[in-house]
Amino acid sequence: MIEYGVWIKLEPEDVLVYTGSKSECEQYIETETLKNTSGNTAWRLDVLPVFRVESTPKGHPTKIVAAYYNKESALLFARDYLENNETLVGPEDVKVTW
């Protein structure tokens, strides 16, 4: 199955906010658009890149928190994510998969 992602368009880069099948991602965008009546949120729906950063906080399911087209960017994000969320996750809870 091809996995898709939904990114919210922000500066300086888009942020991954949801992953799932294409129809699940389309439903997510529709639901979130209805919640935001100002209409100023821009979304991007695309196939998830191959290098994915996964987080498994204690007591929670694994979640893809970022995806990149190159390994170096994924590793840098994983390092920064770990530093910024050290109270929630440890080194064993964050990994890059491909």
C-alpha cells in the first residue's frame, strides 16, 4: 500500500501533520478545512518520501513525524526532534526508516 502524507504549508518549510491512505488524507484535509473557517490554511497532499522519522513515545503508538527524500535530512530532523522532545522520547524511541 502506498502511504500518503498531509503537510501544512508554513515558512520556512511544510510540516507533516497526518499520514495514511490517500482517501484518509483527503478526509483529514476536508475535516480540518471545515474547522478553520478563515480559509487561510494551505495543505499539501503527497506520497510520503522514502526516509521517514518515526517516534514511539512511551505508552503511545508509533507515529511518523517527518519524511524526507534524502537520508541526511531525515537524520538531522531526528536529532533535532529528539533534542526538542527529550522529556517525551529517548534515543530508543526515535528512528529513521526506509
